[in-house]
Amino acid sequence: MLVFASLSALLFIFVVLIYRVICKICPKPEKTEAKAFDQLLAYAGYDYDPVQDIFYSRLDAWQREFGYCRLYDEAAAPACMIVDSEPVEFEYGGKRWLIQFWKGQYYLNTGCEIGVYDTDQQDLSLPGLFTGTFYQCVEDKDLLEMSFVLFKKGRKLFERSEKHWWLSGFKTGEFSEPEELAMLIKIKFPAQEMCDCFVNALTRIGYQRNQTRVDGSSAEFVYDRPYTPKPLTRSEITDGIIQKNNQLACERYREVTSRCRSMADRICVIRRKEPLFYAGLIRIGKTRHIIKAFYKLIEQSID
């Protein structure tokens, strides 16, 4: 009995010591930390899904005010985002529409996006800078019911479904090459005619008819490789350099947060040990850096 009591006491002391070590490594998040992270998310235009452990874009994200043009994609690679994109352009209802898909590595995040845009304006012509269409994000009345499942090498990473103008998802610490990812996409249009216009546009850029399943006003297909040429800012050499850096960042992120059981815990540890990663957690999609760079170029061209 004495031996058993001694062992029990030693075991209790050991458990207490382990608990204290864990608390030091991954302390409970303070309310101020959680509040600061919520503010950072709102500032960036995202929310967090704790069930799937992903970030996703908000319906009222600030990016909605700034539309889209091809230059945004050109600015992605210099911002450590190696992402394949597929723009699908078509005409319907007296407007030009763009539904675009993205998938790839957004610095610390593996993710994907579907964006819905339209315009009734003429193309921009900025000599020496950009000639092409500038689209606005669609209004509430034109939001589309969309869903996707993102797979990596056949393994499901996450899924999203919502009536939106910018449906997205980003998993932090997951490193991927764009070609390893595939999106199973489904879009429900308000009318069969619009669905037909979209499917015809898919065919024009290279998709085969049998690759798209149409059910009334809904279209379902897989986006695994883009038919659209890559941005000029991407090359095999630069992609390799940027992706190596992204991979190392993801490995370091997983190492630092390996003992944490929630995103709030990870945030506390990241802010202490790798503060440069803090903003990188949500360096996803169209960042303020990319938007500001575009508008600065426009201002310079006008001057």
C-alpha cells in the first residue's frame, strides 16, 4: 500500500508538472487576444469556421467595393500567392458577366475561391498599364447560390455552400501546389438561359460538354486544371522560389502551433513566437496591398 501511495503521489506530481508546461507553451487566450483577432478578421473581410478550421470571406467584405480586373491576379504572385485562376466571361441580360475560380497556395493557406462580377461599362484603356474589362462585384439581387468541395490529391479538405458573390475557403498551415487541388463546383442560376450562357462560355475556353452536368438552371463541374494562361508575373523559376518559402512558412507554423487545440490558442502562440505570421494568417484573396497597388497605378496613369 505504501508503495502504491508513493507511486500515486509521484504520478500526481508528474501530471501537474506536465499541465504547467502545456499551459506555458500554449496559454489560454486572453479576451483581448480574441478581440484583437476578431478585429483583424473583420478588417481583412473574413470569418472563421472552427468546425472545418478554415477562414472564409464575408458577404459584407470590404473587397466588394473594389470589383475585379486581371491586374489583381498579376499582383498575387509577388504577394506570395501562387494561385491558378479560371475566368469565365459571358453576356446575359444586357450585361457582361465574369464568374472566376481560383485555387492554390495563399502564403500560409491552401484555399480556393469563386467570384461573381458584372459590368455594363466600356473596357478600361490605360496605355502601358492595362487594357481590358473592369468588373463590379454583383449586387444583392444578383447573388448566386454556389457550393464547392476542395480536394487535395483526392482527399477532401473542406467545403462551402452559400448564396454569395465571393465564396471562398482557406486552411492555414496546409501547403499545396495548385495542380494538387481540385474543386467540385455547383452553381445555381436564376434562369436556365443564364446557365446555358455560362456553360457555353466554359466550352469556349476549353471544357468539354461531358465535363459539365446541367440540371435545369444548375451547372456542376470539376475545376482541376486551368485553360486560361497564367499571369505574366508567374514563371517556373519564380513559382519555385515563392512556393519554397511558402512551404517553409507552413512547416514553421505547424511546428509552433502543434500543441494548440484551437485557433485562439494558435493566435496567442503566433503573436509571441512568430509575429510576422500574424498578418500572414489572413493574407488570402484580394488583400488591401493588391487593391491599393492597382488604384495607385491608375492614379499615376491619369496624372
